[in-house]
Amino acid sequence: MARRAVAGQGRHVDDFTLPRTVEVAYVRSPYAHADIGTIDTSAAADQPGVIAVVTGREIAEHMTPWTGIMENQPALKSAPQYALAVDRATWQGEPVVAVVATTRAIAEDAVEYVTVDWTEKAPVADMLTALDPDTPVLHPELGDNKMFERVAEKGDVDAGFAAASHVVEGTFDFGRHTGVTLEPRTMVSSWDSSEKHLTVYYGGQAVHMIQVLFSKHLGIPERDIRVIAQDCGGSYGIKSHLYGDEFATAVLSIMLDRPVRYRADRIESFVSDIHARQHQLTGKLGVDTDGKIVAFEFDDITAAGAYSAYPRTSCVEANQVLNIAGGPYKIDNFRAKTTVVFQNMVPTSQYRAVGHPMGIVICDSLLDKAAVAAGIDRMEIRRRNLISDDAYPSASPAGIPLHDLSHQACLEKLAVVMDINALKADQAAARESGIHRGIGYASFIKGTNPGALIYGPAKVPISAQDGTTVRLEPAGGVTVLTGVTEQGQGTETALAQVVAAAIGMKFEDVRVITGDTDAVPYGGGTYGSRGAGIGGEASWRAGQTLRGQILDLAAVLLQTDAGSLDIRDSVVVDADGGDERITLEELGNIAFLRSFELPDDYHPVLVATERFRVRDYIFTNAAHAAYVEVDPDTGFVKVLNYWVVEDCGRVINPQLVAEQQRGSVVHGLGDALYEHCIYDDAGQLQNASMADYLVPMSGETPDIVIEHVSTPSSKTTLGAKGAGESGMAGVPQSILSAVNDAIRPFGGEVSAVPVTPEDVLKAAGQL
């Protein structure tokens, strides 16, 4: 993909224009909560170029609604949702009416001619009061505004706090934000009435998931639905869900019997793409005289929007906060509770580093405060509490199994890489000159490669396993077909490298095909950093199997034993001396085009399919540090340097991994300092444009140093873990830690993400 992108020859959904394609734009609710009365579509339908105007009620006649729940989570509840709102709109931006026209511009203009008789209703806007008796219930049939609740506990927490020498407390707020991908969500749906076959060109992460869901709700057999996802301009998780406007686009193509294209513009994306975060966590942590953690507890409340997202639901982020909080540390006494509430806003769900920023901040920020209270260096207090690198298998405080981690090694390497003593000297010298600089830390676990227990018992149609098929071609090259997909992170390159190494081929002799349900083995696509851990392992095993088949064929032709042969640089050689015997090109030519040269009773296969999955998770771990400069007069925060030491197992391609992690850190800087979906009390998004929603750019990006400790995963042969999300996971904590270190002389602290200049000025006593 990299070559295509650099050459400007990417194959994105917008690059496909099928014959007779028409475009759809959606009328979206201007209100956070409103009943829908009469809809007058006549004026819109009369506009030149308009093909059809279709209401939510009409769409609902052609498909079934869905409910974002999990069968193994009885505490999770949600209401049925339709592709387009039928009787009531429940967030500003919910699609209500579809306008189909010959061009997108005509469809957008015609949207303005649709008249909807709205009756505005009181919204549920404040998540902190969503459960109050005087707050309206968003879905009356559910009884209250609580979507989900979970409690985790071990040990004797109260006794732990009673014995603590120091107890610190804090409340931490996280703002909502969303994914700002280079390529917004887009889809072309094409119905062939003669074959009763639906083809969907989809700019997303999980083609087989889309196939299953369209089949389920449109009543079309899976075998008659083809989903194709080629190049994708970023995703970050927002394209791992199915949206009402996408369902409606498929229905429209069936109703009109022609291809229909939907493409969200940037402003539309802000009120239609899933959001994430928006948590408030209140916790306390106790340590003994040596700084050892003796008790840790917190409450988390989060708002999930108007519905539980589909199909991944809106409880997983909250679950992950509990799962990973305190993960690197020895904590015997732990208690935590998370509550998810409904709200008249865009639904929230899984987004890069699901739940991790909150889970990391609530423990590590309190640990920073405990270090100050106990008079212990903040890096040293981490050393005293980390789980020993030789103590695995272990578990997080919430009981999540952990394997093959290296917190101690990562922290010690971090201290060396950042040259902590020189950094502290620079900080002290700057402070003498009136310049306020701070050092921040984060140590954490990161869940990757979600396994069969995550969605399987929930009966959610998301595959944890993935498959790879590899085949030798007549010209000696190898084609790889894989269920994982490519969103710009280098999946194709990494898997080609894995297969080439497994067989003994030149890298350039391997071609990778992804994202086509008619071609690739069934799989989960790309989510949870599973490209290398799951897709890579399946590819390694398939390559090894094909290697054996090739050597068997070579042994027959060379009249020798396969064990005496090897494959190096696409040539079969003698294993001992390395003498060349026959090229893969010659082998392929004989197998497929000159098979008369083979014994009559020998039929080489030369194609292999292997599948792989794990049971729960493959965890990575990392230690981060940030160095910032804070201007107490303006509240501005400048990130001077950032360091990452991560253990992502075996590193397949160092450059790909380093750049994924740098990109992830920059993404995390957006989380920590800039990105925030701001709503008013009426549930109206106040900054739904790139003029007002801030993202980090090159001017805000510091030097980012990436280093590794490598502990291969014992769950796989390849040993690779995940690498694309942990950069983002640790940044909010590192930045909070560094900013508070910088302003500590002023006696205040910041405790909200993103950290704003106003927050800093208040903490520094300037406001």
C-alpha cells in the first residue's frame, strides 16, 4: 500500500464509480431529542436530478432493527435502533431522511427542501445527573438511564486503607472526542437484481462482520453478499462499527436496483461517527511508609450516547477501564465500579486504545500524588510497585490474565534512554531562570489481539480467529490471501515479510491480497492491534506449511529427501552446502504447466490455509515519559520531548512499528491536549468543524524516541504482539504527570483531559 499511496494511486472507495451510480445525502436531526411528526418530501423530490426521497419509516420496511447488547452481559441494555429515525430523533445528527440524486451536490441541496415537523423534547445532556429522579428517561421502556454497570473487587480494601501511611485522592475528567481520519466513512452499495447479489465497496476494518450484519438485517444469504475493502485512509476503530446511514445506503441500492454511494463530509462525521471517552473517575490510593500500594479503589462514570453501538456495543470501553487499571503493579486490595449511562449525544464505542487512557491515569496519577506525599521520587515509587518481570503469569487487579511482560526492564531502559539525571538538571536550571518544565511518566499494560472469549460468549458476530491462504503461482511467486485488513498501518508489508521468511523467499516475490469476502479466508479484519499477533501467526503457519509442500515437490523432482533441502532467496538449495538445485519459478512451471514431468501418482497441492486465534488477550506493556514546558502566564503547554519503551514482542518490521508508535503518540497528544467534542446543555455540539476541533499537527509534534524490550509472546510461534495503540494509551497520563510536575511550585494541579490553557491557569493560581 505504501508504494500506491506515495504514487497517488491508492484504491479508496471514492475511486470506484460503477455505471448508474447515484449519491445519497441524509437529513439529520437538528435537535438532541425530538419527536418526528409529518415529513414533507415533495419539494425535495421535485428538484432536478433527485432520484428518490426516502423516510426512515420506508427504510424500516426493508430491514430489521438492531440492539447493541451482549448475551453474556445481562447488565447491558439498549433499545432497538433503526437505520433512520422513525418516530423520534435521539441525538443531534441522527439520520432521518435519505435524499438520492445524480450527484452529491444535488442531494445535499435537496436535503434543505425536506420539511420535518419537529417537537423538541428535554434532552439527557449531563451524564452526572442522568440517573437523578428528575432527569427524563431517554428510553422509558428500559426503566432508567443506566446502560451498564460492573463492579470488580479483591482483597480487603477497607483494611488496606486503614493500614496505609499515606492516602491520596483525586477526580479526573475526560472529554469526549472522535476519530478524525484522513478518509471519512464512505461506502458504495450495488444490488444486482438478476443475481439477487449485493456488492458493497466499504472503507472499513472488518469485511466479514459487515457481510454477516447485512445478511442478518437485510435478509440476504451471506453467500450472496460480497464486501470489498481495499485501501483505507485511517480508521482508529471508528470504522469497526456499522452505522444507520450505511444500512440505509444498502437498502436504497436494493430499492432502486442500482449502485448508491454514501460519503460523509467532515462536518457530518462529527455528528455521525462514534465518539469515545467522556469519563469522570474518582479514586483513592493508599501506600505504606515504603511507598508500596496497600489499597486502590475508584468509581468511573461514562456516557455512551443514545444507544449502545452496534455490534461492538458501548460497554467495552468502561469494561476495559476496570480491566487494565493498575495492571503493572502488585495490588492486593482493589475495588472499582463503572457505570455507563444513556445520553442524547452520538453513541460512543471502541476507539483506539479502548478504555486505556482512563485506566492508566486513575492509577498512575494517584501514584504520582502518593510519591509526593511520601517524599519518594516518582520513578522510584514505580520501581517499588511493579510486578517483577519473572513473576508471570500474573493478573491485573481486576483478574485479567497477564503473560510475558517486562515492566521493570522497560522502566530501567526508559531511565537510560531519556537520561533522567541530565533531564532533572535541565529542569532545575530552567526553573532558576523562571522557566517551568516538567517530567511525566506512565507505566501500563495494553490489551491487544482480542481472543475468542471476548465476543464469542456474547454471540456478537465478530471473529476472533483469522485465516491466511498462501499459494505458489506458476511463475514461482506466492500469493497471500488474508482475513486481516489494511488501514494504512502496513499490514500488507508485514505479512509479506512474514510469509517470505517462513518459506525462504525474496520479499518482492510475495503478493498480499486483503479485504474481499469472495477471496480471502474468513476473519475478523483489523481491530485491537491483531494484524501481527493473529494475522501474522496464521500467515507464518501457512507459509511453513507451503514451504513443506514445496520441498516435497523439489525432493520428488531431484530424487532426494526433503529434509536435505532448504529454500533461500526463492531457490531450493542443499541444506548443508547451500548449492542451488532448482528455483521456485522452475518448480511452479513444472507443477502447473509441465506436470507430465511428475510421477502419475503424485499430485502436489502447493496451497495452504492456516487459522489462528487466542483465548483471551495478548498483552503488551510500555513505559512512557514526557518533558514539557508550561507558560504560567498563558497556560500553554509545549511538549519538548517524548520517549517510549515498549515490549510488543518480536518486532517484525522495525520501521513500520516505530512509525505506528510515533503516529499513535501524536494521536495521544490530541487526546491529552487538544481534541474535545464540546456540547452545551441542550445536547448541541459546539465545535463540529476542523476550525474549532483541534488536532495536533507537525508544529505540535515533538521528537519521539522509540525503543523496545522484546519478550516474545508465549501464545504464538511468531511471538509478535500488538504495536499500534499503546502510544496513544500512555500519552494522557504522561502529559498530566509532566504538567503537574511543572506547576507544582504553584501548589495546584490539573486533572482533566484534554489539558487546556484555562486548566493550567486555574491550577497555577492565575485565574
